Amino acid sequence: MSLDFKIIKDSVHGLIDLKPIIVKIMDTPEFQRLRHIKQLETLCYIYPCAVHNRFEHSIGTSYLARQFIEQISKNQPELEIKKEEALCVEIAGLCHDLGHGPFSHLFEDLAKKIYIKHNPDADQNDVKNFFVHEDVSLLLFDRIYNHLEKDFKKEGLNENFKELIKELINPSSIKKIMNKYKELKNAEDSHNVSEIENEIKGLKKEFEQKLGISIEKSFLFEIVSNVRNKIDVDKWDYFARDSLNLGINNTFDYKRFIFSSRVINPNGTLNQICVRDKELRNVYEMFRTREDLHKRAYQLPKATGVKEMIVDILYELDDVLDLYETVSKLKTDDEALNNYLDLDDRIICITLKSLSKFVKDKNLKENISRARILIDRLNERKLYKEISRKIVNLTKSSERLNKEAIENELIKKNGLTKDDICVIVNYFFTILIIIFFSNFIGVKDKFWK
């Protein structure tokens, strides 16, 4: 091992050796910011030990990505995986979560709410695409590459490899090809088949020209962010890390999965990472662990109540912090990206302690005051309470129930206001869970009259 390597001790994976370029990336402001973004959003208010962050998760994901690609290369040397390609996979694992906002995925829900406030008649696709953390990860990685260009090129990573890393983080090109293969499978006449086959050839050629690698290396895109079946090292790390910090048993053995993996092309489409049928039990355990984490932690009603409180706090700070302005200009304005880098979980503490001292506008001070009231409630454990839930089996109902329609019906029937209640709609496989939360203590009696 080179003396340039650094070694750290990770709570999940033990000793991890870090290559020089990995250390350089870790020491950038864009990556260091992840120290202040919790992996599990607001779950630390329910599980006191759930305070681990995106920083350590990203290092763990990078480590697993390296383990996986090295084992595949060892098992199948005929694949001719270049060291630069393997390094790209490792860097993609490190940088895949750069774009997360305060409190991780919570910020995506907040962004949708803010977008609707500023654009009441917005199309649902516009709302959905207003903020996507993977897109911001790519913007921030561009910054890191430009800042460390000499170091990247020293490792043999030119512009083509930069695009490869971005595609490994967010495999949009591979996704297009996969979707075309699905269309081909469902095509009914020979004319459509021929047309789709030509489109696939065009997409493959475009892929190879853009990334500078053969389409035969398509399996590389299943390691960090697997759009085919969602089995990837990102999930393996957070299954292990979240389980450890939540005190929940994780029975999935990722090492066994890695050692038994082989690259094949089972259906004449793209090369894929596959495992033997005898690994089926281990794969079941992976999905069972995921279900366990969702039911016992991620989707706990109390955790969802806390999450909605923090969404409301940050919603009040929209105009104060220019959140809408910042997010809407991320792709076009470098200053907006600078402002975004200042946003992390510490905003709650700053709002409580000192934000009002720097704001003179009366209306903005009122926004801060309302946010501080909610923060005080949060700290005093006066949380939003679950008052009812309804479960709908979507296999027996074609209706995708609308959150706003449910809220309006409850308000009309029970004499409530929009400030009294919020409705959370969770889709869990074929089950729709609708949870009703009150924003103040007395609403439960009013609701049941």
C-alpha cells in the first residue's frame, strides 16, 4: 500500500484505507457539508442514537463500491475492467449524496410544498422535478472536478471519466436503454420491433460516444445506483449503518452477495450483475431488512409527525432564507449553488438562537417568530399527534386518493381549519396508508364529534 493512503476507522466496516484522490474529494467544502446532514432526517427525535450523517454513509458506500468492483474483476478477468473505471465507481459511491438538502429527503418534500406556494397552478411533473437531489449531486461534483482537475487527471481521469462518474451517480442513459428494451418486449408488430431496435442501437452509440466506454460495461451502473432492481451498495451501507444506530437486527450478508456475483447477459439485452439461485435466501433477507426498517423506524407515525413539524418550520423560513429563489436557480446561477451549500441541519439551531437579530423586515420577523414557536414545541416534545389512520388496498381500489381532497373533506365535516390538521399519504407496495395529524392538542375531541 502507498504511503499516500489514509486509514480511518468506520463504525460499520472497520478499518478503511482511502486513496489520495478520495481524501482530496473528502477535504472539499462540498463534501464536508455532509457532516451536518443527518442520514435519517428527524428520527433522532424518536431514536436518540440515530444521529449518524451523510458524510460517514458516503464513505461507507464508496468502500463497498470498491469491494464490489474489485471482486467482480477478480472473479471475471475477461471483463477487462480498467483501474480508471474501477476508480470511477469508487468515486461515484463517495459523491452520490452530495446534493442532499437539510434533513436529507425531508428537503425534497419541503421543496415541493414551496414550489406549489409560488406556483399554485403548477403541473405535477413540474412539482416533482423542481428539486431532485441527484441532479444537485451532479452540479456539485462538477465543482469538485473543476477544483481538483489536476488531481483527477493525475489518476488518468479525463473529461470522459468525469461524465462516467456522473452517469454512475445518476444512470439516465442506461435507464433510457432499459426502457426501450421494455418497449421492445411489449411490441406487437414487426414494424414497431424494427423501429425500437434502431432506437436502441442509436442510444447505445450515443452512450459509448458520451462516456468513452463500451456498452458491454453496462453492469458498472448497477453498483452504486441500480435502476434495474434497486440492489446496490448505497442501500447495503444504509441498511447496515441505520440498523446499527437504531438497534434493529440486519440479517442481510452483503459480503456473501459480493462473493457470489457474476456478470452475465441472461436475456440478450444488457450485461447484468446476477447471483446464483442458492443466494435467494440472502436476497430475501435484504428486502426483509428493508421492510423492517420502514415499519419500525422510517415510517413510524411519531417520526412522520416530527418530520411534518420541521417541514412547517422550514416552510416559514422560505422568504427569510430565499429558499425558492435558491432552489429554482441552482442549475443556472453559481451564487445560488453557493447559498445552497450554506443550508444544512444547523438551520434549526440558527433560527432558534440568532436569525432574528439579522432580519429587519417586520413580515420576515413574524415568519421567524412562527418558526421559533414550532421549534420550541419540538424541543418540549409537544409534537404533532396521530389522530386516525385509514388503510386502502390498492389492488381492490383504482383510486389514488388525493391528499388535498382528504384534507378539505375533513375540514368541511369536522369544522377544522387548515392549521388544525395535516394528512400524510404513504404508498407501501399495494397498500395506501393515510395518517391524520393534529397540530394542536384539542383537535382530537373535535375530530371525533
